[in-house]
Amino acid sequence: MPSQSQLAEKHWYIVTTYSQHENKVASNLKKRIQTMRLDDRIFQVLVAEQEVPVLKDGLPTGKTKMKNLYPGYIFIEMIMDNETWYIVRNTPGVTGIAGSAGGGQKPTPLSREEMEPVLKRMGMIDASMIAEYNVGDSVKVISGHLEGAEGKIVSINKETGECRVEIVFFGKVTPIDLEFSEIEKI
């Protein structure tokens, strides 16, 4: 079990791979993590995918497929040390770890602000994300039929993971209830 100080060192990193090989490489990484018993230092391996409707002649067919939001990239949450760094970068199909300048220099982790939209698009919300938002914050809608609209948070329900955002439509302020997965700070 990792200590509290180790958990403070837990960060997200971007692993690069060949496009269309992301799931295979993620599977290889997960197997290596289990085999080498690194699940106390490598916590999550994600291919950022989202379910999208299948279209034919511009019309929905009623079917869906998984779309990779970031081709050529895998996201990994881990405690970066010499062993985990070695295991990840030497997994078959891994072409590198973004933020590493080479020469043995360990890569730079993603900031919370950089990783949050990725997790939200995958529907992965946690209490720590919700805690970062306050009434009065300016936000942008990142999914749904209001995508691209901007507004201000007027109320937050941390238990349900929803907030009320005032958005201007046709010159009129309109309150809209949204989930935290649908917004990001601007």
C-alpha cells in the first residue's frame, strides 16, 4: 500500500504509441503491471474513447462505435520512479512518454487542468474535481447540445454532481442545469 507521501507523487502522464494501436498497447501495459506487481504504483491506464453514433449519408443509423479522442496517446496515472518509468517506456508498442527530453530525464506530468477535460469526456468525475468549482466561476460547456456556450455558475449541488449555469441566449440570461462532466473552467 503506498504511503500518503507517495500518493502525493501520483500524477498523470501521456504515453505515445502508434495510432490505432492504443488499445493493444494499453492491454500490454495492464498485463505488465499485474505480472510485475506494480499496481501499488501504476493505478490507471486509459485510452480516451467516447461512444459516438454511426452515421450513414449524414443520418444516424441507431448504432454506436467507440471513437478515440486522442489517437496515438494513452494516459497513465502512476508514481514515477525508476522502475515504473522503465517498465512503461519498454512496453511493446510504446514509442515514448510525452514531456521527456531524453538523456535519462523523467517526463513532466500533466497538470490537473490538462487532465480534467480528458477524464470528463470519458465520464470519469470524482469529488476532488467538483471541489475545484465555486459559485461565480466562468465555465464553458464541453459536451451536449449546448457545447461551446459560456456562462457563470450560480449554484452547485456537490451530492448529485450538478450545477446551475446562467447562459445568455438571444440576449436573455437563461439558467441551465448541467453535470460537472459537461463543463470546464475558462
